[in-house]
Amino acid sequence: MSENIAPLKVRPQPKTEVRKHIIVVRVQHNFGVLTRITSLFAGRGYNIESLTVGKTNEPNVARITIVVEGDERIIEQIIKQLRKLVETLRVRDITDVPHIERELVLIKVHAGEDKARDEIMRLVNIFRAKIVDVSPDTYTIEVTGGSEKINAFIDLLRPFGLKDIARTGTLALVRESAKVKEKLQE
Amino acid sequence: MPKKRGADIVIDVLLEENTEIVFGLPGGAIMEVYDALYKAPLKNILARHEQAAAHMADGYARATGKVGVVMATSGPGATNLVTGLATAYMDSVPMVAITGQVPTHYIGTDAFQEADVVGITRPITKHNFLVTDIKDLALILREAFYLARTGRPGPVLVDIPKDITQQEYNYKMPTEKDVIDALPGYKPHYEGNPVQIKKAAELIRKAKRPVLYVGGGAVISGASEEVRQLAELARIPVTTTNMAKGVFDETHPLALHMLGMHGTYYANMAVYHSDLLIAVGARFDDRVTGKIDEFAPEAKIIHIDIDPASISKNITVDVPIVGDVKIVLQKLLKELQKKPVEWVSARESWLKQIEKWKEKHPLSYKQSDKIIKPQYVIEEIYKVTKGEAIISAGVGQHQMWAAMFYKYKYPRQFLNSGGLGTMGYGFPAAVGAKFGRPDKTVFAIEGDGSFVMNMQDVITAVQYRLPIKIAIINNEFLGMVRQWQQFFYDSRYSSVCLAVHPDFVKLAEAMGAVGLRATKPDEVRSVIEKAMEINDRPVIMDFVVDREENVLPMVPAGKSYREMILSPKQKGEAETMYLVG
Ligand SMILES: Cc1ncc(C[n+]2csc(CCOP(=O)(O)OP(=O)(O)O)c2C)c(N)n1
Ligand SMILES: [Mg+2]
């Protein structure tokens, strides 16, 4: 029977790189809109690294910043699915657009001995963080920055013993200078 | 304007949207709306189960192209709609579901018959709403209709708390502009990008082995005429998914019939060997493509679809065109006519090759004079109805035979749950279709397993004197599952035997329908003819068929078209099936 079998041919598959993307979504700030977004991610098996929501300067418009990892194909699907939601006004992947990225983190770290307290103080100064609460054996530190800075800071504190961490998730805004460039290109 | 009760506002909007019929079943939370329906100038159909009501609204919508409307009460009424909504969502059927909800001040208290219906139905509707203020009621309902029927259509659910249906409000009917203004982010794209359309035309001119792969989107946008013109102009063979049966006349010489898992040999061979695939309102479902990286391995792909999210979802395409299929095809035709090609000679060898495939393995089965072959029943229904009936199918082997052995000439002629594969869809959808197209003969071709999932609603068809023809392809098996067990699980028939059935003839009589039975091949024709004579009530025809007939050809799930099974050498032996490319 083998002579009857058509020769094996395979569709070329595009190569894609898995990386972190920052997607900004503007939505009508209606009841339940956030659930719609999160259940879209859950239902289709996309993993959210972080998601933040807040009101904007426009009435009834909220801005959602989503950090998600995936290859081009998955990210393209995510963007299209987000656009498909009736309450979505605008979706933008700003990963490759110059932008400012910030996260606020509160870190509670063990700081019982003098040596540790000094060392942590030094790190706090270098990273322009702030100690916002002190107890006999802990410091609570507030730090803001991009994800690289934050992760580096947390890694340096880890040896002292982390008690708790609260992160807001990433916020991001496109740089105005980048917008001007975009306009010129259009 | 005088003040109006919420329930009356609901009716006003239904009438404003030209609703002529509503399917449903009442209960506490929606009693106000049913009270308003009592004297409203539209047909109000009482189903016997909300799931059936939802499929009726769906069948009505698929047969007519209009928005189907279904109503249910809160809690269990609404949860019974879930399968119907998911079915309609997967197949992009325009529907509006109106559900009662517990009064506003009870929401969140686990009140009697409370369920988070908006939460439950969020992923299976195009959009849904909970009305929290009577001021928004009319606008939300109009938004629901607008969303259901525009863009890529789909079911939209509006959940209305009881107190809102009781309150009174001095309202003004929102205009279409009000609706559009309320949906600032919703902008379906209809026109198609002209640059992309030019590129598509260029590819079609250059192609040596093109195939048109047409899906349900062509039905929805009403593009059969354009599909035919394109096929005939550029001499391109056409394969349709089971959602697009009849969009292209299946008796046309360029018709390849269905592709995919149970596609014809020649459709699958044509797709596998094509150098250009023109996907029209189709979505590269896994039942169509099989193993995706061996699907049409040498083809460039043009994909026309109104939903950008359907494009490059399962397969990366070369020329994506977002737009309404009909509009895009019209523009593409104009573009092609600008620089005509010697199409006939360009396609000669390709069409010859396809003819050879058609001759080598046409759709076929082994006839018997002792036992009824299920395919034979379908062929006889085709002959008696002269190919003019609307056919609605359940899910399983009978569905595939109904798709293969009835030749469809018109769009909206074959209704089935293609995306979700919902057993129990066929008969209630036929009820909806008959209400929408009373001029047409409507057949429900049902499996014995599928039919019993919604047979209670034969009572509804009796109540409204609907002459629906129900043909049960009775193999006393969950046949499709049995076939998979035979092929892939060493014939271990686990939980598929349906030897215990009611006597379907007596059942029909008990419900006020007519019951008929055929057990031998020579009884088939006369049973169908007898059924055709009855015009004041449903008929159940029990066709007792060969129990272990298989649906072939078959591309096993996740496999490539190269591994298509054309026939098992011997019954019951998985390893003896052979592969032919
Ligand atoms: C609601 C539902 N449950 C289960 C299935 C899985 N399933 C697919 S086909 C099939 C058998 C259908 O049996 P029947 O209606 O008798 O049709 P046949 O295949 O015998 O023609 C089953 C159980 C389904 N599609 N839908
Ligand atoms: Mg069966």
C-alpha cells in the first residue's frame, strides 16, 4: 500500500521567540469588565505575570497594564482577543516602543542584628528606596522602579531573610518623545 | 410619553427589533415579562425544556438569518440555557437570551433560584449584560440585538432582575445612533484592505492548483452568489465545511464537498496537493485541518474573515483580509476581471487530476438487501424531498451521513452543531427552523442517542401542529463513539450500547405524533413517503439500521490527511485499516 501514500510534506512553521510583553488596554470602565479580561486569560490558558488597573483622566475609561510572556503568535492572539471584547477601546503592545516602566514594592525583611541593619540601610540608599516601618527585628522597605531594578534589589535582600513582599505589578506609559517619532513616521 | 413597566419596555424593544417569535419557559423571576407577552403581538412558544428552547431560537436564526430570541427564568431556567448558548456561540449564531434574575436587593445573598448567570455565560456569549437600573433597560436590550447580528454574530444574554421588570419608567426608544454611541470600542471591519485584495488577486492569477475552502462565514454574510462567481470565473474547485453546506451547490462540477476528518477523498487530496488555499469565512478548526503542520503543506493561504482573531490563530496565513466575506469577494472579483487570464487552460491539468480522484474514490457504501444501511436512508430522504428540504442533524455518525449523502443546493439548508458538537441539537433546531420557514419541508435526522437527549420537546411540536419529520437512524449505539472504540481502542465497547430504548412508534403515539418504523431496506421509501403525507403533526420514523456501519473516509484526530482511512479491511480490527494518500 505504501506506493499509494502521498509524500510527506510539512508546512514551514515560523520561528518565534518567547519573551515578556507589556500590553496596555483601555476599556470602558463598566461593571465586570476586569473579570472579562482576567477570565479571557484563564479560559485560553495564557499566563499573566502581572495586571494592574486604574481610572484614567477620561471619565468611564480605565487603563489596564498587563505583563505576559509568550511567542509572537500567542501575543498576537492575546491582543486580538482583547480587541474582540466589546468594552475594549484600545490595545497596544508597547514592549518595543520607548516607555517608562514602574512598579511599587513593599518588602518586609529580617533586620535583627546591627550588622544586618547597616547593610540593609546601605542597599536602601543605593537603590533610592525608603524604610517606611521599623520594628526591633524587621524593616519594611518601599521601593519603586523597573522590573530589573526591583528584582536585583530583592535578590540582594534575600540573604537577610524576606518576611513578606507586596508588589503592585508593572505600570507603564509610552514616552512622549517616542510618540512624536511615531507621528513623523506615519 | 406615559410611564411604562420594565416588562413592557422589553416587549417594546422586541417589536422595535422586528421580533416575530420568542421561545422559552417561564418562572418566578421572569413572570412580569411573560405577563407582558400575554397580550403582545408576537408568537410566544412554550418549550418543554429551556435547552430545547435555546436550540429552537438557534435553528430559527440559522434557517432565516434573523435574530433568535429565547427567554428563561433565573437560576435553573438560565443554567438550562448554557448548552444552547455555547452551541450558538461556537457557530456564530445571532441570538438574544433574556433571563429573569432575583430582585436587585437579593443579588449576592444566595436567594431562591439565584445563580450568577452573567458569570456563568461570560465565556459562551459574544457579550452579556446585567441590568442594574431601569433607565438602562431599553438601551441594553437594543445593544444586545445590535451586537448579536453585526460583525461576527453570536448570542448575547441580558439578565434582568425582577424588580426592574416591575418598576415603571418614562423612557424613549433608543435610536441606532444611541446604540452605536454606547459601544465606542465595537467597530466591526467590513470593507477589506484594498492592498491585500490586490495581493490575493495576484496569487489567484499565479496559482496552478488553487482550492476554495468555504466556511460558515459565507453563509452568514450571504455570499453564495459571490463564491459561485469566483469559482466559475477562475475555475477553482470548492470544498465546504459542514457549516457551509449548500453555499456552493453540491451538484456543481466544481464541488469537492466536505473536507477534513470525514471529508471526501477528493476534497482532502485537493487540499493536500494545493498550491493556493483561499479560506472564505472558515476558521481552520482542528476537525478540518488534522495535524496542522501537514495541512495543505505547499499552499499559500489567503484568509478572508470578519473576525481578526480567527486569522493566524491556528495556522499562519500569507494574505489575511479582515472584512465581510460578501463585500471582500465582490471586490476581489472586480480586481480579477481587470486583468483576465486564460483560466480554462490554466486549470486544465489540475481539474483533470481532481476528476481522477473523484473517480478513484467517490463517496460510497456497500448496499444490502437484508439490512438497512444508514446511508441509504439519507439517500432516500434526498430523493423523496427532491433535495429541497431543510435538514437538521444531531451529532454522531448520522450527522456525518446526513452531511455526506444529502446533496445541498442552498445555504441555510443544513443545520447542525458544527463547533460544539451538541447531541440533542437536531430536533429542537428543526422546530425553530419550521417556525421560521413554514414553506419548507423540515427533517430532523437524528441519532438514537442524540434524539433522546431532547425528545421531550416533541410535545411542543405536537402542541403547535408542526409537521416535522424526525428520522431516527437507530443503530442502538452511541455510534460515533463506538466507531472510535472499534478503530482506536481494540473494539472495547465501553458505555456505548443503547439496546434499551423506548418503542419509538408507541412513544410517538403517546405524545400525539405519528410513529412509523422500517426494519428492511424495501420499507424505507414507503415510510418516508407516508411521513411526507402528514401535515398536521410531527412524525417519528424509526429506521432500524446496520448497527456497526462506519463513517468513512476518516482522518483520525490529530493525524495528517496522508493517514486517511478509506476502509477497514475487516470489521472490528483496528490494525487492518489501510492508508491511502
Ligand atoms: C451532549 C454530548 N454528549 C456526548 C457527546 C459525545 N458524542 C459524540 S457522538 C456520540 C454518539 C452519538 O450517538 P447517536 O446520537 O446515537 O448517533 P450515532 O453516532 O449513533 O449516529 C457521543 C456520545 C456529544 N457530542 N454531545
Ligand atoms: Mg446511534
